Amino acid sequence: MTVRAVGPGDRDAWRILWDEYCAFYRVTVPAEVTQTLWHRLLDPGSPVSGLVAVGPDGSLLGLCHYVLHPHTWSVRLVCYLEDLFTAGPCRGRGVGRALISHLREMGAAAGWGRLYWNTEHDNHQARALYDKVAGGADGYVRYLIPLAPRG
């Protein structure tokens, strides 16, 4: 397996993984939002970027989307890992770990201040991995105020 930046030729396979990810979280993302995300992933000027894990046969095994942003407590950029998904048949085979490890290495090389993410409290399979790679949750609780409808 290799991990690399998502590219224009990944569109169809990426879309399958994206749709499965949205279904996993029981959300319906409007087509316009999906199209905008795809364009952001390919735009070098966008703070939103993506990685894919690729199998030996060239198939996409997983994806992650991340956002680099400034932080008020640091001069360094920080990285929010917004989406992480492994195709069902590939779960438990190191795909998620490989994506996080690659992002961690990118951040260390670029001098990012930190890498962070969140997940649902009952996503036990993902949390088992996250506890291993991050040493456990940091104790923060997320609050959310929707300001506009999705889309």
C-alpha cells in the first residue's frame, strides 16, 4: 500500500469512498457540496487537501481530507483531519493508520504545530486505532451551533 495526494484521475474511485463515508455517518451531502469538495482537493491554493491509500493493484483503499489553518496559540499552522475513511473490506488492515502516519510525517517535515481530529463517541473501531496512534483523547468536548443549512 502507498499513500499519496489525491489526484484528478482518482475522481470516480474517490467518489465511491466519499459516498460510503457519508453513508457511514448517516449524512446526505448535496451534489454541489461534493463537487466543491472535489475542486478544493485539487486546488493547490485551497486549505483543504486530501490523501488516498492505494493498493498494489491501484485501487483506492481509503481517504483522508485535512485542513491546514493558523492557530491563535502558535505561530505554526495546525492540521485538522476532517475526514478519514477506509473501505469496508480493508478495515483492520492498517489503511487508517497509514493515512494518519503519512499526514503526521508531512506535518513534522513542514513544521506544523499539531494534528488533531474528532470522531463520534461510539465509533469504537476507529477509537481503538486513534487511542493507539494518539495515545488517547485529550478530554475536550465539542459544541456545535449550526449557522446555515448544510450545503
